[in-house]
Amino acid sequence: MIVPFFGLWVLAAGKQPKVINRIRMRDGVYTTPTAANGTLWVVTNRHLYAVGGGQGSGDRGQGKEK
């Protein structure tokens, strides 16, 4: 039986892929995550997530569900 994994795979940069982490999401991620202004935007079929933040990102992107 194949069990679907709803989430993101975090890979190390390099010639050989190395899984650093897997992040479970409530729903399937059907788009490529987009990085902009210090925030990683992740779209699922029900939610928009902003992960990260910091300098230059204003009050957005504190890892909260939008």
C-alpha cells in the first residue's frame, strides 16, 4: 500500500541529493514553493503559508498560516 506524503522535502544543495528534513503539511502541496523578500511561500489546496521572515520582510512571514 502506498501512503501519500503531504508536505515538503528539504534537500541539501550539491551533486548528490541529501534529504535534510521532511515537513508535513495538512494538505497536498501542488505548486513549487516560492521565495520572495526573505519569506518562503507555500500553497496547498486549502491554505497559503508564509515561512521565514526577518529583516526586509515587514510583518509578514512569521511561520503562521495565512
